[in-house]
Amino acid sequence: MIQSLIIFFSFIHTISPSKDSLYKFQLNGSAQGTTYHCTYYANSNTIIKKDIDALLASIDSSLSLYKFYSLINQFNQHPRGVAMDAHMKKVVEKAIEISSMTKGAFDITCKPIIELWKSALSNEYPPSRSQIRQVMKRIGAQHIAVKVDSLIKDNPAVQIDCDGIAQGYSVDQIAVVFKKYNINDFLVELGGEIYANGHPPGKTSWSVAIQASSENSFDSDEPVISLSNAAITTSGSMNKYIPSEKKKYSHIVHPLKGSPIHDKIIAVTVVAGDAMTADALDNALMIMGVKTAMHWLIKNPLAAAKFYFRNGGDKVIQRSNDAFKKYQLH
């Protein structure tokens, strides 16, 4: 997921060493084309970095489009389907569930239409309507099905892209590692996606600050979020200007329309019970646009969300649902 907001965490705490003290430990590394940072409190340095690295490597072997041998690439190249591992099955089943709930606003089968627009815009011309219509024939969750432990497609040209949900899943799986070691107070961050469990000693929650990045910089109040046993993720739109068209095109392609989104939305930050759900929903809410997304959240109170958008001119407007306001400290 490409983000236009950088999420980072910070807190201040002092402890006095004693036999029963919980000490602060940190783990940092690189994975999935980005970095990860873990902070946890325990009596001893329990978590081994290589365990997390091995976990992330196994997820990449399943879901990374950048690994030629990955299961997802095998599926995309196979005319019928593949047997899934546990990682792929969990992610695909959640993706199909979210796709149904959002009526297609989140769709992992959108890879061909994204690639069409990416290729066309690299040549500074949008694709033709006939090209779009042809590709859209194989877009939609109805073209894939989970059969026991296999993922089946109804058209050899169907391809999937799980980048909009896999990183959130990775964060959740790192959290599982901490819980297996009976560590209750930890924060996991991977590529700006965060899951926080428990709280630092002497606190009631983790404090997570949201800051605008240079890609879509704007004057923001930099809200601080109180997070405990929940995840926070962000999705943002990046634009490419096409001189021949005298207009900008978002990198986010609407999976139902087959064209880049035109809403004035800049970014969406989502808080949910797990990072995989938050990751998928921040994409879906971007696709819906602010008005539709706000109505959807009322009917489907799965998450808290804050929207950043321009309603004409350069001024950025911020709008959040009531659930998000409960997390916001200032």
C-alpha cells in the first residue's frame, strides 16, 4: 500500500530497574521493500529477530509480486489455479469477504486494470475505452473462488494483487509471534502500518502521531491517536500529470469503473481491530470517496476513519466519523 501519510509512534516513559520491572526492547529490520520496527516490554529480551525475518520471508514467498517463485505469481501465470498455503488462504478469504462487504470497492483481481493504466500513463497517454472494456471483463471477485485449500479462477487471464492487504496481514502475524511468547505490551510497525497491543508501563495506551509526508504535504494538526489492542493504517493517492491531457491521474484505479479515482480525497487513515482489516478498508474507503464512505461506515461500524480531502482549491479539509474521534487525543 502506498501511503501519503507517514504514521509514526512516540512516547516518553521512565522506569527504575528492579527484579519485577518490565524493560523496553526494540527490534528493527528490512522486509517487503520497506522497514519494520517493533517495541515491546518484557522481563528479558525474548523475541529473536530471525524469527520475525523468517516469518516475513515466508509471507513474501506466498504473496509478493516481486518474488518470481511466489504462490501469487504462480496463480497469476497458471490457467486454472493453485494450491494455497496458510498465508495465501487467510489473505484471499479476507479479501473476498471485504470485497463483498464493500460491493467491490476493494478487489484483489484488479491487477490487470492497474497494469493497463500504469503502462499507458508511463507513455503519457490514457488507455483507450476499448482496452479498458476488454480488461474489465476479467475484473471482479466473482472470477475467483476458494475450493478447500485451492484458489481457482474462471478465466486464464485473471490475476490478483494482494498488496492492498498483505502488509496489514504481515503486521498481524508479527503480533501473533509476540503473543506466543506471552508478551502483552508491544507495538509493531511495518511500512507505516501499525498494530499496538497493551500499553507501555505507567500508560493506558500507545500514542501514535500522524504526520503529512512530502508527497501530499499540507497543514495538518498532526493528531495523536490513543491505540491499544488495535491497528492503524493509511492509504493515500499519488497523482501523475499528463501534459497531453492537461490533467492529473491518481495511481488508484477504481475496480468497478476501470479508471483512476476522481474524488478530491487525498488520504484515509483507518483504525480497526486488526491490521489486515484496516489495510483493506483504507483502500476501499479511498475508492468510495468521502460521502459514500461515511455512509458506509454508519451501516458497517467496523472501523474508525479520518479523511483528508480538497473540496476545491488548495485547502485541505479533514473529516472523521465519531468512532475515530474517540481515539484522537488532540
